[in-house]
Amino acid sequence: MTFTNKAYLLLFLVFGFAQRVSAQEVQINEEPKVTHVMKSWVAANRAESRVEGWRVQIMASTDRTLVEQGRNRFRTEYPEVVASSVQEQPYYKLRVGAFRTKQEALTFISILEGWPGAYPAKDANIHPRDFLEQ
């Protein structure tokens, strides 16, 4: 057998094997109870789409207008960071960012300029997309 014939034979075997591999299928048979539990879990997580994490509180005041002005100023300085105000009687609080750990919040505080007295605040009502947008 010549070298050319060996090369053609090898090429034929490789293509034949590749075709056979691509034709294989994997079929998963899941029990209906498992499917039901997974669908219930997904639905519950979609309905309750809030997670616990940390934010940085940069100001608090009884004057809502003052907090709104602070939020506008912060958004101008840090447009990529989420900023929201919360009301906890009698205060309006301006909290920014969304961090999974307290250490991440402290790191952000170290680079924050112009907001003296900022501190990490635990928040149990953070939407998951807020983590992704930073």
C-alpha cells in the first residue's frame, strides 16, 4: 500500500469516526416529581427576586429634598453605581452600590470621594441585577 493510499484510508477513517460521534445523542429521563420540584423552585425564585447583601450609606436626613439632591449629585459623580433612597421614619437615607460582602463595601468606601461619614449598611432587599450592573 502506498503512502497516498494510506493517507486516504486514514482520512476516510477519521471522517467516518467524526460522523459517528456527531450522530450520538444523550437522552435524560427525569422523574416527573423532580421536574415539578424544579419548576416550583424556579417560580418561587422569580417571584422573590431579592437577596441579602451590603450597600454604602452616604447620607441621611429628615429633609427628603436634601437626600434627592444628594442622589442626583452622586449619580453625576458615579453614574455606573446604583443609588437609591429609603425611608426609615423620620429619616430618608441615601444608599449606594450593591455588594455581596462587607469587605467589598469597605473597598468601595475607600475609593469614594466627597462623601465623609459613609459606612456599610446591611440590606436584605437587593435585586440581583444591581450586583451585575456594577
